[in-house]
Amino acid sequence: MIRRTAVVTVAAVGALGMLSLVQPHSALAAGGSPTAYVANDNDGTATPIAIATNTPGTPITVGSCPQGLAITPDAATAFVVNDCSGTVTAITVSTNVTGTAITVGDAPVGMAIAPNGQTAYVANNNSNDLTPFTVATGVAGAPIPIGAATGPRAIAITPNGATAYVADTNSGTVTPVTLATDTVGTPITVGDDPEAIAVTPDGSTVYVANAGSGSVTPITVATNTAGTPITVGPGPDGVAISPDGAFAYVSNGGAASVTPISIATNTALTPITVGTAPAGLAFTSDGKVLYVANVVSGTVTPITVATNTTGTPIPVGHNPIPLSITPDQAPVAALSVTVEPAGTPTRFDASASTVAFGTIARFKWTFGDGTTSTTSTPTTTHTYGRAGTFTASVTETSSGGTSTTRVFTGQSVLRNGGPQAVASASVIVAGVPVPSTGAGTVLRIGVLVMVLGTLTAVASVWRRARGTPPTRP
């Protein structure tokens, strides 16, 4: 947790009048742009896409038949699951350089990284198990058996990191796994050939895309019971849930379309035409754009969510399937305070704050005396009505919507929020300014004596003028 605390004393306030508690600030730092990664099954590559411009970069060679992809919460590493190689390839996001391949199970296809970023889990379709590996070291742990001939293909972890839900393509079920003990629970019957899975940000519901049934099955997490299937298009094999938890979008591989589902009502809405054989889906952290990988078209289609309209397809490699976007990061807040006495505006400055992607869009100020304020700029003022000690703070939100809260929908974190988005300061406000000599009280008494002496002298002169004997003061 990163906090910068400013402590101001009454003596300092009185002597200096104004006190800045941090070095002079540079202009508010803005970050770069998130990157989408899409893995191209036929090429054995992953293509990075600059989200700011929707421009594809140089393809990165990974393993054979890449089928799954997830990115660490800190946006540092993208992991690509290689079906034909039985491996996972790590890509350093800052350089797009690959590391040593991690050996997992037979025919790995799906992957999820726990919300805390410590452990990744790979679904191995042919060996019917999950392979956990430590993200920091790439060391694989003991496989977790899911069940004979189940064919685990996709995996989603609940936002609290407690349970993994595994879509079993061969058995038409979803298997819950308690991750603290690697205990496999009772399979939940869904539709035919479940291919993709996601979970709502509040962790209440899992949505499963059943490719063979043309449906999506909601599962209530609290009871592990399946709800009424929602009919979508033919061959649904991708599902993503918006950061606000309002919609699930499902790619219909047999219809060149994406179907939005209202989560509040579990109702399918009007399908959106995209490229041929859409598969992987990924939302930007702010939920404004959904990216769709089109297998046969060799493109990625951006969808503006507010209108459900498509943009210009982005050319990538051959048979792009999985898609993921680097998680947005919380701002790193910094706070400086220029203190004035009660009744005079005190200045608060968060200009030294930084952000990984985009800009800092919102500053929520708490002044410690019961008042708050929200601004879009990094500076503000507040006038304290009385002397005292106050704890002031600023809570920042990035332009991608990230602040103190983490948002996770199953495979990769969308918003990596945390306490670093908050900075605080303990501010001691004086009732009246003390002159720079440090002898304010003595000077005020001296001035009072001088005034009284002057008044006494005037009174004496007035009495003499009227012939009245002066009185002794």
C-alpha cells in the first residue's frame, strides 16, 4: 500500500503562513495504452493490438496451436496456452519477449489466473485435469483430476478466488473446484458441449456457453444449481461479462454474430453481426468496447457497447481464438497540502500522482471535518471553519474506471484496483496566524499596552483642557 502522509504543525503554519509538504510537483503523469493480445491457432503466434489506435503489432511466436490466453493482474505478463505443444508460453508485456515454456497437461486449452495473481490454472482437455502453476516462478504443481472423460476445456474463477468452475465439453457439465484444498465438487449439468465460461463481478452467477445446445446456462454460485438455459445463436463458444455486471456477451461461432444477454432478466437481446466464426471476447476495463476474435475471418472486431455497433475489423493472424486485454491499474496517489489558518482556503494538490494507463479522471476529496468534494482536476481548496487536527485524503479513479476495487470476471482481472489509489494527510490548522518572529502573543499584549497608554494620555490632556485634575491610571 502506497500512502504519502503530510503532517503540519501549528508552529510551522504560523511561522510560514503557507507550507508545501512535498517537493514541487511536475505535471500530472499520464500513462500509456492497454494492449489486447489475440492468439492465432494456425500460426502459433500471438498478435498484440494497441487499443488506443486498434493497430496490430508484430506477431509473437509462442507454441503450437494456441487456444487459451490470460494476463496477470499487474499487466506484466501474458500467458498463452498451446494445445498441440502441451505448454504455456509467458510473454513479457513491456517487451513482447517470450520466456521458457511451462509444461502442463495433454491438450491444454483454457486458462485462468487467480484474482490475487499468484496462481494460474490450465484446463487440459485430453488428460482431464487442471494444472496449477505459480505465476512468479512458472513452476507447475500437481494436476487436479476433474473426472474421467470429462474433457475440461474452459475455466472461470470466482472474484474471491475461492472456487474454480470448469466447463467439461465431453460430459455436458461444469465442475466446481475448491481451490484452497483442490477439492473437486459435484458436477453441475448444463447444456451440450460447454465451451466457455465466465462469472459476474459480484461472484453470484456463472454463465456457461453450450456450443452444442445453442444456449447459455446460468449457475447460481451460492447453491451450485443451474438455471433456465438462455437461447442464443448456433455454436456459442465464447462469453464475456461487462465490468459493471449488467451484460453477458456470447459469440455465436455458427452464425457470425454476438448475442448480448441482460443479466438482470437473463434475456437475450438483438444479435450483432461480426466476422465469420467468432470465438474469444474481451472487454476494455471501462466496459465501453468489446473485442471479438473471428476465427475464419482472421480479424478482431471492436464493438461499441453503448450502441452495439461494430467498428473496422483489425487484421491479425490465421484462426485467432483466445483474446485478452491488459488489466487497467489503480492510480498511485500522492497528496501535498499547503495549509492556511482557519477561515482561509487550504490548498490540496495531487499533481504528483501517476497512472499506468490513460489518465486520472476523478479525484474524490475528504477533508476530515465532515465535508467532501469531487473534481476532475488534481487540485482543490477547502476552508476549515475552526482550528484543529484533520485527516484529509484523496481517492483517485483512472479513466479506465479503476480505483480501490478489483473487478474480475473469471480469467483475467479487468480493473486491478487497490489501496494505492488513496493518499492521506494529517493537517493541523491554526486558529490565527502566528507572526514569523514566533512571539505573536507577546507582540499582541505589547500592542494592547501601547493602545491603553495612548488612550490614557489622551484622556489626561482632555481633562487638563477642561480644568479637571488628571486621575491616576
